[in-house]
Amino acid sequence: MKKKILIVGPPSFGYLTKINDTLTSFKDVESTLVLIDKSSFKYKNFLHRVLNSFSKVFLNKNIKKDYLNSFLINKVKQLDKQDIIFMIRPDLLAPKTLNYLKTQTQTLTAFYYDSTRRFPKKIEILNYFDTVYSYDKLDVKAYNLEFLTNYIFDVRENVNFEQLFFNISTYDYRYQSMERLAKYIDDKQWSKEILIYGSNAIKSDCLTLIHEQIPVDNVADKINRSKIIIEIQRKDQVGLSFRVFEALGQKKKFITTNKDIINYDFYHPQNILVIDETTIYIPEDFVNSAYIPISNEILDKYLIKNWTKKLFELQ
């Protein structure tokens, strides 16, 4: 009999689709993906929008969130009882929805790939789950969670670079640091593509502003055409971002402000550089030197196929 697995979470640029696609490759698994997408909600008219604003302020009720919860429950009702329901961002859902999901599965699990310091509600809902995984070592220690990194979903190599540096990130408090980093690269006359997703109001001479999100496969293609991937880590997390594993899978050098990266088994100083976002320094030797291959023994455990095997106890 096939193991029934339901994956629930926001679109997340396509990362959850990668998990679902991998699970469907196992002949003894029946995998279903249900995305809870805020963008799928449409106001009926202007009055409907005003009513929601009123409800949020005076009734502590959000029509949009109610829609997402109802949408998910209706989707799950159409399915057989599951062996595992695996969730990303369960803090987006109401307690009654989490309670309902518990009745529809033998095991309810969650993966926190954002820290509880960023989304504190995740602490309040821990007791709903049989197991909670986290990539954030501080959360693992504080709340007795299971440690789990992100995964490598794309393995390839390209040494014909179109530019040295690549980054894509969302406009937030890291913007000034990213602009400082981009200017440093420009001053060195190094080639780059640094994309910031934000509003039309943002202006920059050294960054490229985009106004639509780019799917994960398109980002992977851009990584493939670059030698070095860079990131400014969020201050409220110590877990390794997906960008680390995208770089690892494509054999790219990596520059980050995340100091904890040196404690991982794939760390090599010729491949990974930790910088200070306030006093940026990138040695030319790091930029010009070649990537040092990491052993398959180390890489294999981060591959999505093996990641899913471990997480869902598959053969």
C-alpha cells in the first residue's frame, strides 16, 4: 500500500513543488501538494475590501485568512486520510484548521525554515505537531526541535560565467547593506547581477530593481551563469538559506554574512567567504581562485532525494 503524504504551505517560489515532485518519483508514495496562496483571494468589490479592513480593526477577524483556512479544509476533505501531513508556515493557519488536519492524518509534521524570532506565532502552535523540524540551531535548542537543513534540488556545473556575482533578494531592512555591497563590487569593476524585488518607488544606481517574483527554476538558471553567489543574511535567523544549497549544488562560490556557515561539513575557505556587512572586504584571491569540489559523501545527504527519504522514512 502506498504511503499517502500531503504537503501544505505557501507557494514559496516553487520550493514545495520540488518536494512534491521528488516524492512522486517514489513508487510507494502517493503525494499531494496544496498551496495556501494569499494571492488567490480576490475581493468581490470595493465594499468587500472596506468590510475586511473594518473586521480586522474592530472584530479581530480577517476575511482573507478565513478564506485560506476554508480553502485548505475543503481541499483536504476531498482526500483520503493521510499517513503524513507535512506543513510549511503553519502559523498562517487558524488553530481550528490545525486541529482538523490532526484528525486527517496519522502524523502531523512541520518544517520551520524561518526562525521563531521572525514569526513568534510558531512557538504557540508547537503542541499541534508530532514532530517539528527547524534549520535554525537556536530554535532547535530552545524548543527541543529536530534539526534539518534545507536541500539541494539542482545539481549541475557551468564554468562559462556571464558574470562574477549574483544575488536576488527582497527589499527589506537589508537593502542598504546590499547597496553597499553592490557599490563595493562596482568599484572593483567586477561584473554582477544583483536583483531586488520591491516597489516602483525604490531607486538605485547599482542594483537592479524587479517588480515580479522570479520562479525558483529561473533563479537556478541565473545562478548557473554566475561564479559567486552572495547574500546578506537576515539578522533574526542563523539557519542556512536556500541560496547556500543552490550554490552548493551548482558548485558555486558563496559569500555570506552568516558566521555559522563555517560549522558545516561542506565549508571550505576557498569556496565560502564570510563578510561583515558594515565593513565589506572581498579578497581578489577569493574571487579569482577556482572552486574546490566537495566530496559526494558530504553532498549526498543534502540532495533532495535523500532529504525526503530521511524526513518521510522512505526506502
